[in-house]
Amino acid sequence: MHDDTAGEASMNRERELAKAFVDLADTYAPDFDPLRLFSQLVHSCRGLLDVDAAAVMVADARGTLKTMAATEDEAAFIELMQMQTGRGPCMDCYRTGEDRSVPDIATEQERWPTLVAAMADAGYQSLHTVPVRFHDRVLGALTLLNARTGELPEGDLHLAQALADSAALGLMHWSAEPRGDDVVTRVQGAIAAKSVLEVAKGMIAAHQGLLLPAAGRVLADYANRHQVSLADTAQALVSCTMEPDAILDSAAET
């Protein structure tokens, strides 16, 4: 009985792994958009790896990192702290193209005091980061956070790197991106879509008196329910071809 249970668990994990890689590679789907790609990346990491949260950043044409997706708001804040100070393991990972592991963030108080304080406030004690890269070019960094101290299993680190590489490859194969085939335009297109999403979240938040994270969930839920691109939905709101009431009325119907 035990062997059957273990075998079933192993098969389920294999199915989940296969689905994660297929989803990250499915850039030719009609509703593909880069926002969903990065969201799939971080949620796949949290679901498949021994981690409590995940976040991903990519760099714009000037080399400034931008958070594209996070499983928790606290994880996004950890990324913001590193971007604002220009210091931290994620910044080091992006600059060197090598993974970084901090099994106990409390030991880095003198080196990264702002990051240590932010992680303590958020309830995280360890951090691991791997580069998001396309061949030998580093596009950003994928961050994995845990509420406990300790190293991440080596197999999980390798899997995180494989998922990050798959997401980068998917972005480069984004067939709907009209502005060119080079790396810079693809990444800039994704960052632009994220910027539009932030404006759209602000519109929904102001219209309904919501906090920004809640407004973001409303938009994501709408896109998922209607099986439409989140990037296209945000663009429609910002360009005034869709009214906020259309999003909110749809949410009220569920």
C-alpha cells in the first residue's frame, strides 16, 4: 500500500512538472501574454519546490530590474528593497549570472541591514536566487523565499533554474510581440505590459476603493474567467476602450 501511494505521488509530481514546462513554453496560445508567463513561473516554483514564496525580476534596457510577478505581496516588497538599495543576493545574481543562497538572512545584518529588516518583517528567514537567462545573457533573477532557515535542496535549485530558463526561452519565442526579435525589445515589451497593468490596477483601485493588490486580483480573475490576455485587458482599461465597471460587474456576477 505504501509503495502504491509513493508511486502515485511520484507520478503526480511528474505530471505537475510536465504541465509547468508546457505552460511556460506555450507561447503560441491565443491568450498568451508575458504577464501570465511570469506569473506561471513564480507559482510553479511555489507549487513544485520546497519554498514558501517566489518572485521574479527582469532588467530593462538600462539594466534596472523590475518586478514582474510574485506569489505574495511580501515577496514583491523584498525585491523592491533590493532594487531601491542596489544591494542584495538578487542584485548579485543578476550582475554575475550565478545563483546565490542565503540560508540564514540574520547572519547578513552588517552586509544588508535593510534587506534583513524587510525579510524579518515579512516573516522570511532564508533566500535563494537563480538567474533568468537566455543562453548566456542574463535577463533577470528568480527569487525563492522560505520562512525557515536552511539550504534549498540541490535538486530544487536545479529545477528552479530549468523553470527560469524555460520562461526566458518562452519570452524570446513570444510570437505576438510585434516589435522585433532581439532580446531587448522582447524584454521591454514585457516590462511595458507590466507598467500598463500597474496603471490599470490603479484605475480599478480608485474606482472601487480597493487596495492595489486586491485590484490586481480582480483584473487577474477577470482575465482567467474570460480566458483573455491580462495584458490586453489592462491595455483596454488604460486606453479607455473598456470601462472599469465592465471588470467589476463581471466580478460581482460570480
